[in-house]
Amino acid sequence: MTALARAIADADGLILASPEYIRSIPGGLKNAIDWLVSRNEVIGKPIVLAHASHRGDDMLQQLRVVLATLSDRFNEELFLRFYLMKLSPDEVSEHLSEPRHQDEMRRFLNAFASYCKAA
């Protein structure tokens, strides 16, 4: 936990991505968030979400509520989503190498970098 807290303290912001587990936040991620909520490293830290499935909306909604409580700099509107479920690793690589997806990722990362600097 100390190493995670140190990494978060050193980061300009956090991009979180998580699978769902029974339509909910996986226990390991929720446990880490629960430990962080009482620490200073995450206070005011810019946080956004990325997601790689066409499913998981219940988990995402729960995670949004938790992250909005965790940091006043959680940006719900800045969100990256790709539909990669059931693709092989080679297909994922192909999909993400397409110019339109490269542009989408670049725009997302540039917007996130700007958001982090706008503290």
C-alpha cells in the first residue's frame, strides 16, 4: 500500500481502468480505494476513467460515485472507451493501431494532460 500511495503522490494524475466483477467494482480495487480515502496522496488528484468493454456500466457508475467522493478533481466527462471484449491480443493491437483510434487516444491523453495542469 505504501508503494501505491507513493506512486500516486508522484503522479500528475490517475487514469483508472478496471474490469467489472459481478456487475460491481472488483474487491481489490475497492479495497485499495478504501485505504487511500484516509490518506493525503489522492486529495485533489486529477482522476479520469478508461474502459475496454461494451459492458460494465453498473461498475462504472459505482466507480464514478466512489471516485467523486475520493477526489474533487475526478472528471466524469473525460472518458475513453474501446470495445475490446472477446478480441484476441493480436486483434486488440490491430484495433488500437487504427488511425482513428490512435487519434482518439491522443485527444484523450492531451485533454487529460491539460486537465492535470489546470490545477
